[in-house]
Amino acid sequence: MIMPAHRSDRRDFDDLVAEGAAVPTEGWDFSWFEGRATEARPSWGYARSMARRLAGATAVLDVQTGGGEVLDFALGAAGPQRAPLVVATEGWQPNVVQATRLLRPRGVPVVASADDAPLPFADGAFDLVVSRHPVQPHWDELARVLAPGGTYFAQHVGPASVFELIEYFLGPLPESSHRDRHPERERADAEAAGLEVVEVRAERLRMEFFDIGAVVHFLRKVVWMVPGFTVDAYRDRLSDLHERIEGEGPFVAHSSRHLFDLRRPRAKT
């Protein structure tokens, strides 16, 4: 999550771009952005809410854990009341390495598993499945690994998230793409997989980029925003955006998030 910030001092375009291009991108630690970009946080406070769920569960799966940062925070907040069994999956190898390094001291194994592959666990293995910003939720698999009465508690990226920035570089996107990841569509898919909806919440949140280096690092880190992004390929657009930020102030975009609290029904007797 991008941290609260104030606008950085005026700096040379080339220096800012070089800095944004040099920062490592592994994991989901966004602390580098402090002082350079902001993103409002959803009101439900996902990581702390996850911690409360961890304290009441017995077997937990974190799907697509990224670098493990959110799960690590939630485990620390849950303390000794945390679930005795916690497992995580991740599909991108640099994140597998980082998550393993972070979560091993917590006794959490990280299983390398492609995002689009079946989950490598038995039916009904977990009473809680969590996920923060999964690339694509595979509802049949999520329902399969949940025990009857188990919960899927996750924060998803919603429709048209950060499209102001994406369309700045790619131009207008098809109208249909603005409806992708819509919470009501995902809700219907979850119900079709046999899950019951306890709660769905959605919010649209303000983002600000205070310098072009922050934009470069963001697009390198969140690689699906502008596929194939490189500084060389987009140097002219970056230069124009740099001048815009320097002349008009921060570039404003909006992220889209929704919270799912779903349950696998218990077998009828």
C-alpha cells in the first residue's frame, strides 16, 4: 500500500526516472513511495481484519501472498492466538523467495504454485482462505479447499482501478474493460461455485503521484498496469507527464477495491 506523503522537491527528469528504474520491485512493500505518492486505504482495514480472522481459525491458506508482507503483519497482530496451521501460495518466483524468507520464521511454508493452476491441497483442507489482490480468483478451487462452514476473506482489485494512469500511457481502453473485476460479477461467479455471500463492500480511493520517479517505479512494480512498460518505450510520455506534475501538481488517479466475506455452506443433514 502506498504510504501518505507530501510533494517532493523539484528534481531533474533524468535523475528521477533513473531512480525509479533502479529500485528493486520484488514483494509488495510500498514503503519506498513514502514522500512521493499516496493511496487512500479502504475503510475496512484489511490486514488488521485478517489478523482477527487468523485468531479464530485452525487451518489457514493465503492465496497469492506476494512477498508475504500482509500475512506477516496479520500474523504478528494476531499474536499467540493465531491459527496453528498457516500455508501460503505464490506464483512469481522472486516473490516466492522473498515470502519464504519473511514467513519461514513464523512457521509458514510458501508453496510455489502458478496463479492459474489448481491449488495443491486436499478438498476441505482449510477453514479460512485469505487473499489480498489475487490476479484472478479461481472460485471452484477456492470453494473446493474450504471446509464446510469455512470462510473466504479477501480484498480484490476492482473495476477500472488506476485507469487514469493506464489510459495516459495506453490511450482510451474499450468500455468493456471498465467493467472487468466488477464486484457484482465476481459475486455471481462465487455463488455459482457454491459459496454464500456474507458481505461485499466496495470503495474507490484517491491516489496521487508527486514525481515521475514514483510513476516509473509503480509501473515497473505493478507490471500488468501497462504491459511491457519500459522507460525507453515511454520516455516521451514520461517527459510530458513530468512537466505536467511540475507545472500542475500531483497526478491524480483512483484505485478500486472490494472486500469479500464468503462462506462455504455446511452440508445439510
